[in-house]
Amino acid sequence: MTDSNEILLEQNEGVAIITLNRPERFNSFTTSMYREFPRILDQLKRDDEVKAVILTGAGKGFCAGSDVSDRLGKRLKEGGEGSRFETLQRVGAIALNIADFDKPIIGAINGTAVGAGLSLTLLCDIRLASEKARFGAVWLNVGLVPDVGATYSLPRIVGKEKAMALILSREVIGAEEALKIGLVSKVFPHDQLMKEAKKLAKSITSAPSVAVELTKRALQRSLDNDLRTQLDYESYAQNICRQTEDHKEGIRAFAEKRKPVFIGK
């Protein structure tokens, strides 16, 4: 559990499950959630027992973006400027917290993901969708531009033209269309989604943790590096891996023709 019941945290056998828990509002983000989420990630980042994270939503929705009544309603009604936190925080700063998180994050998209909710799915490393999932870049409907890193992530995942079409049309697409354009990697029957997400997470926990985290870093950096810079990083990461107990175990297991048992060191 966390300090707030708006976000639930469960940990079991190396897997952490973060559940957005405002089902009556389709898990839309409040200011307190924007504060709490980075704290949870920092906690999990420091916990060596956690090898993989699943992000999902309670009820029928994954995340309907920011809660307008909580984030903007008071300012519109009272004419105020908002709290110091809201004034000084970079718009979508939570995207950096997620991007800097080295452990794999699996998005188990159980329902509607629109606005900032779509942005959260884009920041996940692997996106698995329920057949009931829906995705929408709907910022223009309220006179805003895409945020929480969506203008960075979306074109890199589906391509610039498709990203532009989704944003300008404000179309909400279904899971099968999301699969077709590469927005998600797999679609499952709704009642099988969490089972499959946990199965994938457990597979990750059995892998060598240092190599897994360095692989995630390498893939993230590849989006902006040239080949020479990327090869330099691969050499750096490989030298670290060669010093781990897991590398030695992998070599022994290969020689002995058995399955390796990695310990995360």
C-alpha cells in the first residue's frame, strides 16, 4: 500500500504492481497523484528485490488523463494561480521520473487511456492491452497540446504521420487498431490481461537483473544516439556485465548444459 489510496502498490516475488485507484473517475490523475507517483517509483528503484513493474488501472478505465476538476477547476472558479507545486513543476515532469526508471515497466492497459493516460502507456516499456482498451490523443478537444511526453513518445512508436493523424483527428481507437499500428504489442481477452502481464513480469524476474536494466538504458539511449555513440555505450555496459556473478553463472550453465539460476548480482 501507499500513503494514499489513490494509487495502490503490491509487491510479490520480485514483481511490483502499481494500480491507479480512482475507478469512479476512470483513474484520472489528481495533483496528489502527480506527487505520489514519482515517490513510488523512487521507492521501487531503490528496492533490489523488485525486478519488474506492472502499471494498470482499477475498474473499467486505465487512466482518463488529468482530473480537470481537481487540476484546473479551482483555478477557473476562484481565479487563482494554483499551488507553488503546480506553478513550479515542469508540465508533465512525471515523464522524466518514468523515463529515468531503469527497471522494465509493463503497461497492462485494461480500459480507456486518453490524454495524459495515453502518455503513461507510451512511457511503458511493453504495452499489453485488454480487448476492451481504448486509446485517444484528445488534448485538442480542450484546447491543449499533447503533454507528459506524448509529442516525444508517440511519433517514435507509431511514426510521425500516424501520430499527427491521431492527434489532429482526436479519434479514440480500439485495441485491435492499436495493435495494428504498433501502439501495443499484444491484445488479450479482458479476463486474461493481468495473468499475461504477470507471466511476462515473472519471466523478467528470472533474467539477470543488471543486464536487463542496462539493456533498457541502451535501448532508451539508442533513440537519440548515433551508431558510434551507441557502440561506446554498449562497450561500457558489457564491461559491467562481465564483472557480474550472473554472467559467470550464465557461462557455467552453458558449459554444463543446464538452465542458469541468476541472483541479480
